Amino acid sequence: MQMKHKSILIIFLGMFLFTACEYDFIEPVVPDVDPTDTLSFATEIAPIFVQDNCTACHSSNGTQFSLTEDKAYSNIINLGLLNNTEPELSSIYLVPSPSNPEQHPATYSSTNAALVLIWIQQGALNN
């Protein structure tokens, strides 16, 4: 009789633990960007580096290359951080990607990562 109660208790606890686990999957926010509208580096991309805290390390005073508004574009181009044939492999997109938090201390928000990728896909213009 006592073994039967233990078995029922174990089954009940197993069912409770199994049903208590709930996962909320958060879909990444993809910005609604008209593909015919070219993103502006100056007004839409460069501010991302400040918003997502990239400039905490990547500033004119830091030991890393600068992503401040006055130097970001030239450093992205001159340091080879773009891959025009496979934009999703561009270092400026891939390294701080939200899907890759172990690789870099600061990551883009999902929306900002999507904007950076779209900008690269549009030709990474300095506009």
C-alpha cells in the first residue's frame, strides 16, 4: 500500500513539473522598411551604435576602433567590417548580433540588427 502511494506521488509531481514549464517564444521585431526607401547611415544607422551601447568601448577615447558618428562609416569601410556579397556575414552585423551574445559584450536590439543588415543589403551607403 505504501509503495502505491509513493508511485502516485511521483507521477503527480512529474506531471506538475512537466506542466509547470512554460516557454514564451519572442519573435524578433523586424522593422517595416519599404525596400524602395534607402536607409540613411547618418540618421538611421549611426545612432544605433549609441543606442545599443557600442560606443562605450568603440569611441574616440577607447582602445577599440571608433563607432562615433564622425568616424563610424570610415572605420566600417577601412577595417573591412562589411561583406557585400554575403551581408549577413558582415562583422558589423554578425559580431554584435542579438543571436550571438557570447561573442561580444554589447549586442544590437533585434530591430536595430535588422536595420543594419538591410542597410548593408542596400549597398552600405554613406548617406
